[in-house]
Amino acid sequence: MESVASPEVFLHIKVVMGMVISLSLARLLTGIAGIIQHPGKAKPYAVHSRRRWFFGTLALTYAVDIVDTAIKGADHIHSIGWEYPARNIVYVILCLIAAWTANRRFHTAFVWLNLVYQVSFIFRIYDILG
């Protein structure tokens, strides 16, 4: 029988995550306050202004996830279905296109369609409503 680790073992992870999240929220609120105080100074870009780093890192994350899933073995791949690896491959390709192109319409469509698909994927895979 496997032993279950005590939650106290992971206290350092909770502390670090709390710090990262709180600093991120503080930075986000500072940016929003600046936009509210000076609405004409900077026009916010709905998707992201440093697209190569952002989409490049996202593509790398999906590529690493493909390798991680493959390491877990064929049984794991079969248990999650064909959609998961196919989705990751498509996302790597789309992220590389998004990093390369400066087309705002592509970025906006990619982000919104991605959000809709991810919510759909989560509901279908984890069957939250069923």
C-alpha cells in the first residue's frame, strides 16, 4: 500500500506559489491603475505585446508536455485519448505561427478560440457537469 504524504511536506510550495501569485496580482493591479489614471497614454494590446517570447514559451511548454506524456508510457497515452497529444501538436504549430506573425487578428482569434476550446476540453475530460 502506498503511503500518502502529509500536507505539511508541501508547505514550501504553498508559500512560493502564494508569493508568486500575490506579486503577479500586485503587478497586474499596478498596470490597471496606470491605465485608469492615464487612459490616453498607452493603448493596451488585448493579446500580448512581446509575442515572440510569450508564444515561443507557450510552444515550448506544449512540446515538453508531449515528451512528458510519452515518458509516462503507452497506457497513459491510451487513457487520455488521441485528442490530448493531437491538441498539443496543433498548439505547438499554432504558437510558432503566432510567435512569427504580427497579425493582431490571428492573435486575437487564436487566444479566444483557445480559451473556448480549453474550457470545452476541461468539461469534456473531467465531466464536471455530468
